[in-house]
Amino acid sequence: MSVLHIVTYPEKVLKEKTNPVKEINGNLQRLIDDMIETMYAAPGVGLAANQVGVKKQVTVIDVSVRDEKSPLIVLVNPEIIHMEGEIEAEEGCLSVPDYTTVMKRAKKVCVKGLDREGRPVEIEAEGLLARALQHEIDHLNGVLFVDRMGRIKKEFFKKRYARK
């Protein structure tokens, strides 16, 4: 296993939709293991494949730092099938270092996809896990959390981030 380079804003790959995984093989397993190690080393609670420059629909999530009941999650070809409610909370991103903002997200989500062995999974979540699932699936669709900001917040972000 190895720690991969995390791509940062405004790299083009972060704005591109990723491709569905067609075959689960040894290369994909290595990518998943490397993504897990990279996420923990960052440290973060989630990482999408395009954040390490790979245009595949793969994400890893571990919110156990704040929710001991939640195990490490590996999702291949995930999609949100149901969203409910709305909640605001602070959010950050490994691809946008040193920046956080309050974001509106669905309070509860239901996500389906495949686990790392290719078995179908369905996850119902709320709280930090629901937020992480939405955030990482957005990444796989080429959407950054800054893209979801209102116009004024986005202008503030661009001015502040341009100074770094």
C-alpha cells in the first residue's frame, strides 16, 4: 500500500465526471487499499478516486473518528437513491486544503452501490455519514463543495483562495 498524491483545486480532473467500474480486479483492490491509506494519512473522513487523479467511480469513507458505530465503507459505482430533510453543517475537503464553510445537505440519504468484492450494498445514513456520502458522490460526478455555494460565498472563496 502507498499514500497517493491528493489532487487540489482547481485541477481539471476534479471537475470531470468519473467512469463506472466495469471489472473488480487486483488493480482496483490496490487502488482501494491505497485510497484508504491516503485518506487516513491526510487525515480525512472520505476520499473519491478522482481526488487521487483516477477517473473511476470509487470512494472510501470512514467517519468512525466521530461516530464509533460506523465502519470503513468502500463503495464502487455509488448513487444516491433517496434524500430527505435538510441540515447545515461545516464542511471541508482534502482537495481544497485549509478551507471550510457551512453547507446545506440532505439530513438523511439512501445510497446504493457495490462493495469492494462487487456485492450490492445499500446504506441508509444520517449525520456525518450522510454528509460524507453526499460529498464523495458529488466528487465522482465532478462537483466540488464550492460549486454548491451561493454566489456571494463563492466570490469570497475565489478571492481568498486565489491569495494562497
